[in-house]
Amino acid sequence: MAISASDVIPLSQARANLSELADQVKAGAEKIITKNGESYVAVIDAQRLDYYHQLERERIHLLLIDDASKGLADIAAGNTKDAHSTLHAIKRRRAAKVTG
């Protein structure tokens, strides 16, 4: 949804017309509230906010699935290291940086 100039409202105007603003948002508009001439907050319908949160959770799940798939591919290709020796090597490198 594109934001038009009428969707950008100064905080003082939003404060004075909150009920009307809320009705417009409930009807589907998204509003940008400005403070001192700069974007400050957005006002959107609660159901739309829930939808945006659902999309973000789905995106996170897809990223986790992608990471798991890459990890399984590494295992299948034999690209693995022993955890104990790898942690020991990391600790040695950190100790060398502290003393070096």
C-alpha cells in the first residue's frame, strides 16, 4: 500500500483528531505521524499488525529451515569438525590474542 501526503500527519494534528484518525486506520489506511517534521511512528490496524508479525515469524522459520538444510548438506559432504578440538582451538586463539 502506497503512502500519500494525506497519510502523513503531524503529531499535534493526530493528537487533536485521534478518534477520526483511528477510524481511518480501522477502515484500512496507514498513517505516519511526524514529530518536528520527521517520521516518528506509524499507525496501523491491529489485525494488520498481527499479520505483519505472522509474516516475520514465517520468515524466521524459513531462514531456520534454510540453515538446517545447509548444515545437513555439510554433514553429507563430510564438512564437519570435532566440537571439542574446535572449541579448544578457539580458546587457544583467544588466549594468544590476550597475551599477544
